Amino acid sequence: MCFLKTLISEYFRLLGIESACGMGVLPVNGLVSPGEIANEFLNIRSEGPASGFVDKAAVQYGGKLSRIKPCRVIHFKMDAAALKAVAVRKGATVTAYILSLVFAAGKKATDELEGDFNIQVPVNMRKFYPSETLRNFSMYCGIRIPLAEISEPDALIPEIMRQLTEKASCQAMNEMVKATNRIVNAIRFIPLFLKAPVVKLVYGFIGDRGFSNTLSNLGVVSLPPEIAGRIDSMDFVLGAAITNRTSCAMVTFGNTATLSVSKNTADPCNRHTILRRSCSLHENYARQYQKRIEKDVPYHLNGSPKRSGAGNCAVQSFR
């Protein structure tokens, strides 16, 4: 995020709007400190076992994989204060509440009757080990619920909260880091022309087939006041997966929380279900949305339909 913040600051500087460094904005001409390029994974010493990678295959969403990935990106923009208030009222974090909606939507988007849905949730290791590194320093956990047990979102929240507490703990992440370091060390001395097929084989066992979807919540993003007032909202789009039909990412700026859904299939079922649930935050417009769902019209949660890319449900299609 520091890179994106610095890029935004530099963009405004070129437009004549200066802002101070800080709040994640780095000096573009400054010297790089050793801490900013450190591989913090090597500094974690786990006393426990190495685990967390291998898992059984998860149920995938329905729909034919598109030739172009992603074939569609949808942005759901929600009132951040209202979203947090709903989550608190239900005894959940915002991440857990959105996960409950994604699980409920996923069940509507598959024809499978058995198996588990498993949603990948990235975990920022900096909350356990404070660091200034600009390199990747995150792991992930999987929130897994049997398809037969998925019903209304509210009923899923206690189990989701339990699994997040257990699987995203420092101990669980340390065990996964240990397993990661072992894999990296195992292939370190393999010649490059052999490394690609070996890594591909390993990814076949631990890749996205073990997950049904991904939800990455970057949390609240802040910027220097000189430029913050000139930005309405931010969105964050995950790269396309190989097997998963959908990937979700969320970021909050100001009072706007944006949930971005990258789709690798043109099947609209998952999107419609999430949007219908999102409209429950604004019950006055749920009925109006229902009239537009069959026409595939992007919907503005404040109560009016908008053109693609302009409303609170912005739809981008790729051909």
C-alpha cells in the first residue's frame, strides 16, 4: 500500500498539489533503508510444527471459465459507518460479516450438493511482527464451512469468528511460515529450467483448487490531508486466479468501503446475491433493486441507477 500511496502523492505533485511525506507516503528520491527491503519471513523462528499448506479440494462456484480473466470487475460501494454498525450489531468484525455474505452468495452460485466452501483470507504479519519492510509480509488462512451447513449469513457468523480467531493467530501463521521456508529451501538449488515445472507441480497440491474464493480486506487507508480531500474512494482488484471463478477485495477510504469482485465467469448469480445482501444495508432501495436485477443494470445504493463505472455498483466488462 505504501507504493500506491506514494504513487498517488506523486501524481498530485505533478498536478501542482504538494503533500508531506508520512502516513505511508515515501520520499521518491530518498535512500532506501535496509529495513525496507528486508525479508522478514527469514527472521521468524517458530518452535511449533510446520503446517498450513496442504488441504483438500474445495467446492468451486459454477459457471464456465472465461477466456479473458477477469472478464468482469464489479465494485460495491457502501457507507463504511453503516457497514461497521451492522457488523457490530451482529457481533462480528467487518471481515467476518462480509465473509458471511460471500458464503451465502457462494451457495447460490454452485450446483454442488456436497463438499466444503473454503475462502482464503490473507493475514498481515505486521500485526504480529512490526516491520518497515516494503516486501510482501503476509500469509493466509482458510475459512472452511461444509456446503450443507451454509444457510442465512447471520447463522454463519459465530463459526466464521471462531475460525478467524484460531486460524489467523500468530501461532498458526508461524507454522505456515515455517512450512513456506522449508519449501523455498527445498527448491533453492534446483536449476531454473527444472524449477518452473517443480513449482507448478507443488502449486497443483497447494494452489487455488483448495479454495472457493478469496477475500482480502486491506482495512482503512489514510492519506495526507492535502490530497485526501480530493479523493472520493479507493478500490483494490485482486489478480485473476486459475481455478476460482471469483476473487474479492475490500478497502475503506473516508466513509466509503469498496468491495471489488473479480469474476472469471460471466455467470451473474454470485454478483446478484452479494448485491442483494448489500442492499440490505439500505432497505429502502432493496425493492427498487429487485426490479433492475433481471436487466443487469448497475445499481447505486443511494437509490438511483448509474452508468457503468460511476455508481455505487460499478460494472466493468472485458471482451
